[in-house]
Amino acid sequence: MNVCVKMVAHLPVHEVILARSLVSLVACLIPLWRLGINPLGKERRFLLMRGLAGFGSLSLYFFTLQRIPLATAVTLQYLAPLFTAVLSWKLLGEKVSYPRWGAFFVSLTGVAVATNFDPRTSWTFALLGVASALLAALAYYSISKAKDSEHPLVIVLYFPLVAIPVTGLLCLRQFRWPSGADWLWLLLTGIFTQTAQVFMTRGYMEEKIGRAAGLKYSGVLFALLWGFIIFHDTYHPGQIAGIIILILGTLGHIFFK
């Protein structure tokens, strides 16, 4: 998904999100209709929270993804598990051991080091990435509150239910027609995102959110790989060191839980 979004960096973010949302809407409604499940669900307060927070998070994430190196944008997004653990501790009463807190702060240090050694990332983009991660954590929290009564596709559906009206209005004000391969990248963005959303939602429903969130850190390896191969991104040794610190913190988080 990250690669596809970066491939259409010349298109406005709201158009990319609209395309992603339309694919998700169809992919959710058809199976829910076949299963005879009410698509609006029961825990509508938390479902709406999931949709709003998810939309805000993805908007900021796509915005940074189109403007800074792939690995940096992804690394900033991986602050979300830290925020998720804090929310799960404060709001859900999940216990977080001292070694796990230590592992989280090691990961946070890795993010700070990696960002500091990347001159292509301003503090403005860094703060937008942090805000995206915080909103993502709020979306994960809402998933945990709705997981006992909702089908995973109902939870996923609330993202396009929120995103389509908002991005549709934005497209009325500013729209740029995709051309050529743009249509393929937009379609693939929707397909890859929908697949990832379903698996992620199922993961957060089956596992404690603090633990499940830690596994997201492994995606930085893919970001480094695709950024180097496809976009020819180069990395400062300090940035690589920061990412290694982040991964070590992740391994510690998994080891202690």
C-alpha cells in the first residue's frame, strides 16, 4: 500500500483516500449482505470513533508518505503501538510490565534517532507523523471496545462510511483526473489496504491490543527494502542505527510478553 500511495504522489491525498474507500466499501458490503449482517453494527459510538480516527490518521499518513522518504514515514507511524499501549493501560486496564515499558521507550528512542538523521524530513512532517500515530492508536482502542459484538468487516466498513462523504466534498473543490497507470495504482491501493485492514482488525480482536500493536514494527523492514529498490532512497548511518534500535525495542516488547 505504501508503495502504491507514493506512486501517485502527484495526486491530492483526498483522491487517493476516496479510491481506497470505494474499494473498501464494496469489499465490505457484499460479504456482509451475503452473511445477513447489519452493516451499521451495534456499538455505533465506538464504530464511528474508529471511522473518524482512522480517517484522520490515514489522511495525515498518506500526506507524509507522499512527501518524505518511505522508511521515515513508516517509522513515524510506528509510534502508534506506544500510544496504543498507553491507551490500553489507562482505558482498558491492561497490565504493562516494566520491561515492556522499557522496550517501548527503546523503540521511541529509535524513532527519534532515525528522524533526526534524515535531513529530508522537517519537524512539521515529523509532528504530522506523530499525530497520525496518535489517531491510529485511538482507532485501535475503538476496535478493542467493539470487538466482542461486531463482525470484523463491520468495523472496517466504518472507515469508508466516514471517508467517502468527506473526500467526496473535497474532490468537488479540487480534483485532478488520474491518467495511465494512476488508475492501476489507485485500485491496488484499495485492494492492499482492504486486505491489510481485515487482517489487522482480526488481529486486534483476537489478541490484546498492546501486544498485537508491537508486531507492526516489523513493517519497517519492508519500507527500507521497497524504498531502496523502487524509489532509490538512501539512508544515513544514523538513520539506520535508529531503525535498528527501534527493531530491538520491538523484539524486547515481544520477548517480555
